[in-house]
Amino acid sequence: MDVAFVLYPDMTALDLVGPYEVLGHQPEVTAHFVAASLDPVRTDAGLTIMPTTTFDVLDRADVIVVPGGAAWAEVLEEGVVAAWLRKVHPTATWTTSVCSGSTLLAQAGILDGRPATTHWALRDELAARGAVVSTDRVVVDGSVVTGAGVAAGIDMALTLAGRIWGDDRAEFTQLVIEYDPRPPYRAGSPETASAELVAFVRGVIVGS
Amino acid sequence: MDVAFVLYPDMTALDLVGPYEVLGHQPEVTAHFVAASLDPVRTDAGLTIMPTTTFDVLDRADVIVVPGGAAWAEVLEEGVVAAWLRKVHPTATWTTSVCSGSTLLAQAGILDGRPATTHWALRDELAARGAVVSTDRVVVDGSVVTGAGVAAGIDMALTLAGRIWGDDRAEFTQLVIEYDPRPPYRAGSPETASAELVAFVRGVIVGS
């Protein structure tokens, strides 16, 4: 089973590495790290990842994982990831995104009229691109699975692992990665964070 | 503030990338990715990361983050990471680990008689190396902060961010990364997973 993890400059590393840790170890999986070229890809805060293949070369995958990143609008403008998604999505059993990665799926036409989720601060941006935006943490709609912001990639991938390999395998994986979250604060959602903080973070992320 | 993220072959990528996503974006932080050489480091399931410096060169850091990995016993035997920790820990304001990274801290003498945590399946292994093992998800003891298995790195780093920059900053970060976990299963802890699954995973991890 070929899993394509998409890389592009300034992507949010955790968007990718959450799903990677859940999916990458499954014995059926061959992991591919696909980018515009084989040059190292510098992610958001400096962590630099080596691609193993390129958008030109990799023309199919069973599972596609598209991360988000703060520079998502520039990535849309560039169009390279969406062009690749248009090519490979029809070959995939599962096409997935985390955080603003959903906007790339939307640009590729994959979310037209579909329920989907994204980072909480980008719901309007995703709705403007044709998706039926949900506030759920993970949305499964046919072959498309979307996750909310950054850390939601772990929830998204465990949900996906359950669909692909069954609940027992997903629970095995959850116990291996000791995913028993105990956030030391309650500010992880716009519903639980203070209104001031929500407004501030929204301003940082969408610039308004 | 110099944060040293330790890299070594077969390390668990999420152990590092959870804390990286929390700490790496803070405006005071300069992130360093330190390894035995500048060669790319292949992590557990193929994700390959570029170091920015080496153990020979980097002789101090304000914060040290040591990930774990399935090959932790071999990494102990090799001794390279522990030797570097002995050199730099005295320079650090905070020395931290995730998962079996704690065994490397222990090997360096940093956990002698200290409360510390680790992956749930490795508690005996850590106790055998001098730590006073806790079942807590995150343990702060003076300048040493340890996290439980893999996904606990996010909880560890948010706890640390609160200590370094205050609760407001930690909550800001939690909301940015939408860390509002909703695990689709309840198998993330040996207390909530089935006894059969716990025994099976323990066998996979510690080989008994």
C-alpha cells in the first residue's frame, strides 16, 4: 500500500508527522515523501525533510496525506500541489488532509459540495472554495478524510487506520504511540479558549 | 534561546515533532537539529531529517529535547547521545525527553534518584537505570522535564512552554495547533486498553 506524504516549503511539520507516525509503521505501507523536487524541504520552524520522489514521478498512491501550513495561500497560488492532486486523487483509495491542507484539496476540486473540516480559523476560507464545512475534528466522506488543525492529524489518521485495517489495528497503534492526551491547558478549541485569545489567534492566522 | 532537537537513526519522528511544533515557533527560539554527523537521519518509518549541526560542534543549548525510538537499547549501547548529554546538560536551563528518550537521560546520569516518566511499556527499564519512575504523563523535576510515550511530547512541550513563557503563551500555542484531542478510540493508555492488547504491545516493545 503506497502512502504519499506531500511536502512543500513552510508546511507545518506536525500536520504530516502525526499521520506519518500512525500510518507509516503499518506493515502493508510503503511511505513516499513527495515534493516538487528532490531538494530538502524546510518546514515551518526549520525542520528540514528529504523527499523520496517528486510530483512528476509519482503518479499514483493508495493513500494521500496533504498537510497544511501558514503559507497555504501562496501554495494555492503556485498551484503545483493541486495540479498533482488532480492527477493522483482518481488513483487513490483515500485522499486526506490536515489543517489548511484542505484548501489544496478544494483547489483540486476534490471537496466540491463535500463535507470537510479544516483549521478552526480557516472555516470561511474553505467554505469559499466549495466545501460544506464541518466543525468536526475529523470528517470522513466517501474516500476523502479531512482533519481539523495541526494536532488533529493524529485523530484523522487513527480514524483512517480503523477504516483501512480495522479497529483492533487502530487501537494497537494508539497504545504504541501512547496517545492518551492530557493537555495541560483547555485552550485547544475556539469553544474552550477565551474569546480574546480566539480573536487574537484568528488575527494572526487570517490577518484580520 | 537555543533549542537543541536531538536526532539519531530510527528515532520516533513524532517524539521530536510534537515538541518542535510547540517550541520551534516561539519568537525567542533558534532551533538546532543535532546529530552525530550532517548526514540525513532516517527516522523510524522512513521520514528523513537533515541535521543542522553535530554533537561535536554544538556544546551548549538552553533547551534540549531528546526523542525516543524503538532502537533505544542500541542507542544506549552506542553511547554517543549520552556522551553529548553529559557535556551539554550542565549548560541547559531545561533538559527534556519524550518516550524512551528518558533512558538516554538516565544513561547520562541526569535522572539518578529523580522522578521521571517514559513510555508505559518501558517503566521497568527506566527504573533499572536509576530514575524514580512516575506513571504521570509529564514530570517536571527542577530543570528536567520528561514525557510519556510518543504523543506525550505535545503535552510535555506545552507544559514546558508554560514554564518558560507563561500560561498565556502556552494557551496561544495550543489554540494555534488546535490541540483539542478527540481520540477515536480509548486504547491510548494501559489503564484503558484491553489487558490482551496491553500484553501484546508490551511484548512487541520490550520483547517479552
